[in-house]
Amino acid sequence: MKRCHNFNAGPAVLPVPVLERIREEMLCLPGVGMSVLEISHRSKTFETILSETENRLRRLLNVPETHHILFLQGGASLQFSMVPLNFLTRDGVADYIVTGSWSEKAVEEARKIGRVNIAATTKEENYARIPNQSELRLDPQAAYVHFTSNNTIFGTQWPTEPEVGTTPLVCDASSDFLSRPLDVSKYALLYAGAQKNAGPAGVTIVIVREDWLERIPGGLPTMLDYRTHVKHRSLYNTPPVFAIYVVGLVLEYLEAQGGLAAVAAASAEKAGKLYAAIDSGSFYRGTAERNSRSLMNVCFRLPNPDLEAVFLREAAANGFEGLPGHRSVGGIRASLYNALPMESVLALIDFMRDFARRHA
Amino acid sequence: MKRCHNFNAGPAVLPVPVLERIREEMLCLPGVGMSVLEISHRSKTFETILSETENRLRRLLNVPETHHILFLQGGASLQFSMVPLNFLTRDGVADYIVTGSWSEKAVEEARKIGRVNIAATTKEENYARIPNQSELRLDPQAAYVHFTSNNTIFGTQWPTEPEVGTTPLVCDASSDFLSRPLDVSKYALLYAGAQKNAGPAGVTIVIVREDWLERIPGGLPTMLDYRTHVKHRSLYNTPPVFAIYVVGLVLEYLEAQGGLAAVAAASAEKAGKLYAAIDSGSFYRGTAERNSRSLMNVCFRLPNPDLEAVFLREAAANGFEGLPGHRSVGGIRASLYNALPMESVLALIDFMRDFARRHA
Ligand SMILES: Cc1ncc(COP(=O)(O)O)c(C=O)c1O
Ligand SMILES: Cc1ncc(COP(=O)(O)O)c(C=O)c1O
Ligand SMILES: [Mg+2]
Ligand SMILES: [Mg+2]
Ligand SMILES: [Mg+2]
Ligand SMILES: [Mg+2]
């Protein structure tokens, strides 16, 4: 069967060579008489997979020795709670910069634990942009500043992280993780569900600075205490073995592509072409402000919702999948994660041109 | 490459037809132009996978309409905390029947939330048996009674669930889930990591009685509140799509085998033959008392640890994997989950006979 053009927002397209490798090894990992689905998480085989995956990520993202890399379960949504459980006290305060629905959800969970200071929000502007540095009202007492580096639903992205002085910086990087180089040393903690650029659903990557762990209070449920997973190197209990294995293969693929600088250049090219097509006439209209535009999730509208429905129907019939905007906002969203080939972007642009000609 | 005899305690052996099906569909699910690793969890395709998996499980285990079926992340270890967070109050008490290391860990997490009454423990006897009904000292005020149906490390198994009157019964069924029919109506909540009989690591199955949910207090982290997952039918956030898909394939395979009665008969036959081999002379010695013996994890010793080391070395050289006992107890453990073929058991028995003849 022919593979479609997969514009899913996550879980999302994966590199074909990774899928082929999984297929090839499904009944027997090389040199091991069993499937990766059947190996013990305490085996040498998995030890090697786990440490190679960690090492590759450390190399690719240039993660300093001051930071631990963890592979957890529960998605970014569980991190919304783990971060404040570990680092916010009942009478403490944390800064949250609110740039979309995911930031809002993070705030909701933090409020169950302690106080939240909304350092900035662009809700009034329908989250069409990232706030400027000068708009941030940071609390000098804050236990940390939390922000969402890429807003999957609204299609906005921080060009670079906010400046927060000496307050620990925490980032939900779910939807742009591994799409560009990052200065990890600026972060106290960074988390990302793997299911966009890094792998399949089922594993969440957390990068946390060693010295920040000292703040964690005693008495937390063992599975929710970051120290548990640091101490046991993500092997306190049975980890999501297969998802970690696939992340390892994706990282290997990204290294072969030339690393994150090459990946970022490819992203810029793909997004650049698509935004140019949107901007080239008045039929399509991008929803994000120009200098807040996401390179990962390109959100746009057509002249009216009826035309959008026709567009989505015709697109699906032509092999373009995953283009409906998030159910909370509507419109069109084309997600351009690393594994999406340029060919798919060009095909979409062709389709858009043709559709506009027929319906303008 | 030749597949080994896989006696892993979990993650563990899976049915070959399931692995072949995964391999076949890895690049494109039938009728869908993408891999199961690339589909959206909000797609029709996944909706169908999820509901078919739930329906199959409901049929196989005869789960009544009074009970919800959930597919969660975090392993059984996160359930150790979620159960008391949802159902135990700070000044309340819960009964725990302690039959091994996993029960101990469950107790440890419950003690962080409220009071625990150890209703019985066989620790003094090195967990070699399941307590009798008459030994249980149940607290009539208990919010629930928690027990571990099969003790993966010590190789003991409850022949049937304890009688607990009207107190809600909670079970960690991780290592014998789907190995035999169960009267689910007796349980308020039952949980199991999938990675023994039900699928790969990365998904945890929870079955919970609707009317018990009313007891859950407000203010819990959203991801730790069972009501979240009931309300959103395991789709509050991105679920472990692939692990659920594989569970669905395993359930389909189990149905084709004739369901849980057939599976239980096969287990009894496999374990019967292995225990008979152990009992047939004095060289091998089972560690569990006879009427507490597990059909899933057969634990035994040799005359001395040196011989055990030789046994394990030779076994590995002959294609028997996963036979070392848990690192906390040593000895030998042969796990006989559903997907382990009788052929592997017979081969092991042959090897054991030969080894005993050479070393007795
Ligand atoms: C930026 C961001 N944060 C958090 C989430 C929630 O992630 P999960 O479904 O892994 O809990 C998403 C999901 O798409 C996301 O895009
Ligand atoms: C009976 C039992 N309970 C709990 C666990 C822990 O499960 P997990 O690793 O999924 O947290 C295990 C793991 O083997 C087990 O056998
Ligand atoms: Mg958003
Ligand atoms: Mg335009
Ligand atoms: Mg045990
Ligand atoms: Mg004997």
C-alpha cells in the first residue's frame, strides 16, 4: 500500500528507514534469539539499547554532564504534575508563561500544589503570538519559570528561550524537541513526549539538572519523585522498552542526517516554503504573527469554514492526512516534523495552489 | 536467526503469529497509509483499535458492565500509589496481604497516604506460601483489601481470591492476568502491567468498578485520578498506542486459542510437567509450598549455588533464556506465560534430566 503524506501533529510521521529496521528485527534482534518486545529490561541487550539511546541524545543535543536524561511514562501531561510536586511547595510560587492550551493545562496542575504567578499570557490575542521579553512579569521568589517552547495547537514557537535570570527555567518542549540545537545548560528541567520528533507515543524524555534535585521534598510517591528515576537510570520499574528502542533508532537516523543543525535547516526550508505559499495571496491566512510562527506546526485558515471543510475533504482524498486543526480551534494545521519529507510539503503546496485557483 | 526458549519473567515471550502480524503491518496498517507508530490517537483507526481491544478483553475475561477497562502508563508500580491516592484517606486504613516483594512495595506507597493494616504476611517463611483464609486479620473499617494474586519472585499464587466480605477487593494481578478465568465481579479494582501474558511493556491494564469511583477525593493530579481516564476512555492524553495495539493482537490470539479456560488448561499442563520433573528426585527442589505453587513462575533450587551457576551457564549455552531467579532471591525461575510453547517446557525438562544425571 502507498504511504500517505502524514501531517499529523503527534503521534506523527517517522523515518521510513527506522520503520524498516523495526520490521527487519521484529522476530529477532540481531544476535539475540528474541524480539525487542520480549527482552527483559534487566538484560544486557536492553542495557545496551538504553545507554546507547542516552549517549546518542547526549551527543546530539549536547547535554552537559550536569544534566540527567530520563525516559519516563505518562506523557507530558504527567510532567505537568511532576514538576510542581517535586519543585513547588504549598506556600511557594512558580512563574508560568501562558502561550496556549498546553501551558494552561500545566498551570491547572501546578495550582493544585502551590501558587502560580502568570508571568505573561497572550490569551486575549487568541494565543497568536509569543510575549516579548519586556512583557514578562517574573516573580523574584519563584521556584521556577515554566514555558512551552512550541505551541502545537496555535502554531507559535519561541525563537529562543526567555531570559529569567537565576530562577530555574523549566520547559515543555514536547513539540519542538530535537528540531533544533538547544543550549541545555540554560534549563533546570526540560521535558517532551517523544511522539513528535523523537519517536512513538509511550515514552517521555526528561532532562534535569543534578543540583536541582536537592530541592525535592521527601514523601512523594516513589514513581513521581525524579530522584527515583535518576538513581535507577530509568530502570526503577519496567520501562517502555519498545518506545525507547525506537527513540534510539530515530536518534541514530538524526545523527546520520548530520545532527540538529542540519535538521533545523531542513525544517526552516520546509516551513519557509509553506509559509511563503500561504503568504503569496489572500486566499490562505496564517493564524500566528510572523515572528512567532512555528516551524513545526503551520496553522492557517481559508476564507470561510465551508471552504475549509471542502479543502480537508479533498486533501484527504488526495493522500494528505492529519491536516485538520486541533478540534478546539479548527482551521488547517500542517505539522512538519523532522521525518516529514520535503516532497510531502511540495505536494501540499501544489495541492493548495490548485485548490485556491479552483475556489478563489 | 533461531529463536530461543524464552523463560523471561516479564517482559516475556509473545506469540509468534502476533510478532509476524506486527512485522507485516509495520510500514502500513491495512487500509491506512501509515504505520501504527504514526497514527494519531484521535484517528478513527486508533478509535477502532482501542475499542476492539477493550471489547475483546471484556469478552475474554467476562468483564461485567459494572466495570471500566483502562489502559494506562506507569506500570503496576504507579498503581501502588494511584490506588491509595484515590481510595485511602490520611486517617483511613487499608488491609494489605503481604505475600512477597511486590506486596511490600505496594504497602510502602500506601503508607505515604494513610494507615496500613498488614492483614497477613508470610515473610517469616520466606514467602514460600499464600496465607490461609483463617490467618487473615481483616480490619472491618478498611477502605479496601489489597493482595497480589501471583508472586513473580517467590513463585506462589493464590488458588482463588481471599474472602473479604463487603470490603472492596483490590488485586495486583500483574503476573497471572489472562492466565485463567476470573470472577471480575468480586473485584473493586484489579491492575496488571501488560508485559507478562497480555503484551509488551508500556501499558498497564486497570479494571475498576464504576460505583467505587464515587469515593475518589477532589484535587488529585489529573493524570492520577481514575475518573479522568474513565471519562476520557483512556484518551485524556496520548496513550501508548503501539502497546495497546499489541495487546489487542494478543487478545485476538488468545480468543483463537479457545479463550481463558483453554489457556488455563495449557498452563496447568506446562506447570504440571515441570513441577513433576522437579519432584521426581532430590536434585531439584521447589521453593514454594505445594498448594501455593504458581503456574506462571516455577522457582527451584539445585543442591548448591555453585551447581546453580553451572546450570544457568549451560542452560544459556543451550538456548534457554531468562532462567536466573530474581536477583533478590537467586536460584532458578522458569516463567511459563501463555505464549511459551510446551515444546520449550519439554526441552527444559530434558535438559534438567540430563544435567541432573551428569551432576548428581
Ligand atoms: C506542547 C505539548 N505539551 C503537552 C502535550 C501533552 O502530551 P501527552 O499527550 O504526551 O501527555 C502535548 C500534546 O500534543 C503538546 O503538544
Ligand atoms: C506482581 C508484580 N507487581 C508489580 C510489578 C511491577 O510492575 P512494573 O514494572 O510494571 O511497575 C511486577 C513486575 O514484575 C510484578 O511481577
Ligand atoms: Mg498550544
Ligand atoms: Mg495568504
Ligand atoms: Mg513476588
Ligand atoms: Mg526435587
